[in-house]
Amino acid sequence: MFKLFKYFRWYHYMFIVLIAGLIYGQVQMDLALPEYMGKIIILINQGIQTGTPQTSEILNEGLMMLLITFGSITATIIASFIAARLGTRLAVTIRHRLFQHIQGFSAAEMNHFSTPSLITRSTNDVQQVQMAVIMMLRMLITAPIMAFSGIRKVTSINLTMSLIVVGGVVAIIALISVIFILVGPKFAKIQTKIDDVNQVTRETLTGIRVVRAHRAEHIQGDKFEVVNTDLTKTQLFVNSAFAVMNPGMSFIMNALNLALITVGAVLIGDGLLGSNPIEGLSLQVQFTSYAMTILIAFMILIMLFIFLPRAWVSAKRINEVLDQPYTIHDGSSTFDDTSRDLVVEFKHVSFRYPHADEDVLKDVSFKVKKGETLAFIGSTGSGKSTIVSLLLRFYDVTQGEILINGVNIKSYQLSELYRLMGYVPQKGTLFRGTIKSNLEIGRREADEDQMIEALDTAQIKSILNEGEEGLNRSIDQGGQNVSGGQRQRLSIARALIKKPQIYIFDDSFSALDYRTDRLLRKALKKQTEHALTVIIGQRIGTILDAEQIIVLDQGIIVGQGKHHELLESCQAYQDIAYAQLSKEELSHV
């Protein structure tokens, strides 16, 4: 928890000192009120005994009590306001740091934590820390000051009655310690179970169409029921334990009051409390108020130690993310923009996913130059998309090396590497906003003419005519308000507008019909003729014009060459080709 305090600015600690000063003043003012109550009791007695009205003196004492109360309330409000601002500011900073750090994660780190867990850590866990910091800045400072000041007051009045207060404090500590032992370990489980609920909810909402199409609502419902019931049982246990705390503390405080009144009456009767019964009654009223203050202080302090473990767990989870080192390290080299050549080479590359038992790519080697198209084809799970992930440095190779212009891609700055590349993933990903804002992700300074040109090349210009908004047409999160083919073509347009030197199409034409696929490839050829193009494909028609086609099978290159060469020499390529087209159709290609 305290490790996160490093995100406070230096001047925030000055505000913390100010909070401590305000709280000290507030506590001293609160403790002064019983003394004025005692004075009022004595004034009333004097008026009865002497027959002299004490109204003005009583009003003066009452006015002082009002002024002190107003001062206490003012100090409390200011301290609470500053504490809330500091806690909120720390939460904002932590969320920002988490977001920035997570954006640098490779696929390996994302898989290590899981997306639902990262969402929980960035929201619920940060909120727990925020609430804990606000409580600490108020209560953790207030409780010791109240306890110390109250003890000093009661010991100055009567030591015998002070022993009763000690008994009350011990009883409070015993009650809350039992509750802490019962519920403390449950806090870590609650945060983990919230992760599980988020994961099932996210999975269901993301795949809601599939769930409905297969009438699988009961399957997802059962999954949610299991994790939700598990979370509910844990929370019920914690809340049930806390439900015992309030009546338990009320019983102890009332018992303490009764004991103080009884012992005080005995001491007053024996003349051991005050010089006369009225003064004894005054001291008893003051003592009871101070005793309640001490009990409340210890109660606050111990309750903090119950609630803070949950925040400690959340802080630990946050620090796990912030302390997670990057497996993909940024290089220092930049790309020479004056160079007209561009060569990408895989040299004996092998790759194994983290915690996997065997390689998914084995001794893959090839070289492709600017102006050429390199295509990969193979069965599902053959390693085609893995090659793209390695080229984009979502992962680093296990063995071998990847070179761009003879320089290992690990040596390049990531920003330089991504500047070279225009990437279109298998699943077209759009962000909430407009068509324009999604295209600006590719190139922020692009004007509307360039955007329309990119949309035209991607065979999606017609979308501008579907409404009056044009480029300002709204796009829902994930592009849920457009079709799969439109999402795919908008993703292609976003890559085109970037005008990169390397185009990477990871099975990006699978959602398109054959006619649109053909028209799009024809338009792309003009756009990408001076760039290096990498295509992952399932259709023979998508890749047959490539200068170099690589056939993969279980991570191994089993064929490499042009379409006609592979059709004659590679059995795996023949199987794929004849499964899609007849020999007669292939002869006319």
C-alpha cells in the first residue's frame, strides 16, 4: 500500500501535515466540550444554593460551546475535503500509470494476467485503494490523537474509573480481533472472485450472438451462477460477521456507561470524586464523555485494521501489474528513411509460446523485398498468424532472428518498427467514435480527401452514402453497428491511409465475398506496388498472384515458391488448391 504513496507529489505531503494539524485541533475542541458541560452543572448548583441567577454565565458557557462546535465542524469539513481530494488524485494517478503500463504489455503479459483481471485491477482495486487512503488520512490520524488525548484526560480525573475504561477497550479489541480472524483471509478471495465474475460476464456479452444462435443461454447462465454464487457466499460470510460487530460494540459501550455511572456514584458517595457531590457529578459527566472518546478511538483504529487488508490486497494486485517487467524491450535504432531498399528476412526462426511444451514454428527461413508480395497458406494451427505476431514483435523469437535491412528487429525502437507497418488483423477491430476517428488512428493528420481515397480503395466508400453524416457516422464499440465485411474493409482502409512500407494482412479478406475480394486485391495492387506486402490467406484466389508463397504445416515450411511452381511440386498446396478449385479452374488462373 505505502509503495503506492510514491505517486503523491511533494506538495501533497504538506497537505497531509495540514490534515494532521486540523484533526488535532478538532479533537482538542471536542474534548473541551465536556469541561464546559461540567462548568454549567457547577453554575446551576451555585444558582440553586445562593439563589442568584446564573443565566448570563450559563449562556456565556453555552455560546463558547457553540463556537467550539462550529470550529470543530469547520476543521472536520476542511480535513475531509483535503483527504478526499488527495485520495482521488492518487487514484487518478494510479489508473493513469496502470493504463500506460498495460499499453506496453506484449501478448505474453496480457495472457499472464488476463483481460478481465486487468480490468478489475484498473477499476475495482484502484477504488479500494482510494477509499482506504481517504480513511487513513482521516481515521488513522484521528484515532491515535483521540486515544492519547482521552487517556490523558481520564487519568487526570480518577485512576479507579480509568481501569473500567481499560476493560472496555480490551473487550472492544477482543470482539474486533475475532471478527478480523474470521473475515481477513476472505478479502483476497473476494477480489479473485470478482475477476471470475467479470470474466464470465465479458465472455457472455462478447459472444452473445453465438450464445443466442445455439440457444446456449442456460450454459452461460450456469457458468455465471457458479461464480456469482461463490462470490455471494463469500460476501455473505463477511457481511454476516460484520453484522455482529455493531450490536456487540453497542453492548460493550452501554455496559461501560453503566459501570462508570455505578462506580462514579459509589465514589461520589464516599467523597472520593470531587470536593462535593455536585463537583463529583460534573467530573463523572466529563469522565464518561472522555471514556466514550477513548472507546471510539480504539474502535476506529481496530476497524481500520479490518478494512485495510482488502485495500492491501488490492494494492498488491496493482503493484503486481506496475512491477511486471516488459518481455519485449525497446531498441534504440531508427529506420533510415533515405534508404530505398527494404528487405525482411527470417533466419532459422523457431518459436514456442510461454509455458508451451513444443515449438509452433520450427526453423523458418525466408527473405522478401520491397515491391514483392509474400503470402502464407496452410491448415488451421500451422503457425501463419504466429509469423505475423513475431514480425510485429507481439512476441520475440525463441531461436533465430528476424532482420529488417540486415538489422535485428529487436534493435529497432518499437515506435519506428510500427511506423513501418500497416497491420490488419484477422478480426476487424474498430473503436467507439466515428469513421473519421477510426481512420485517424492510422494517420492523425490525414485530410478528408485522403480518407475517402482509402475508403474507395478498400471498397467501402459506399458506407458514406448510407446516411447524412458521411465520415462522421458513428461507430459503436467493436464496430457492432456495421457488418463483418464492413468492419474488415474499414480496418483495411485504416492501414491504407497510413501509407506504410510494410502491409500485413492477417487473413483480412476472409469476411469478404469473392467479388469484393477480387476488386479489393486489384485496387490494393496499385496502392501497395512500392511497398512490401505480407498476406495470410485461406483462399487460393487471395494469394495466387504473390511473388512468393510459403506453405506451412505444423510450423514447418513444406513448400515455397510461386503458385504454378507449388501446384506442381507441393502436395500440401495441391490438397488446399484442389479442395477449393477444380483442375480446370486452376488451369485458367
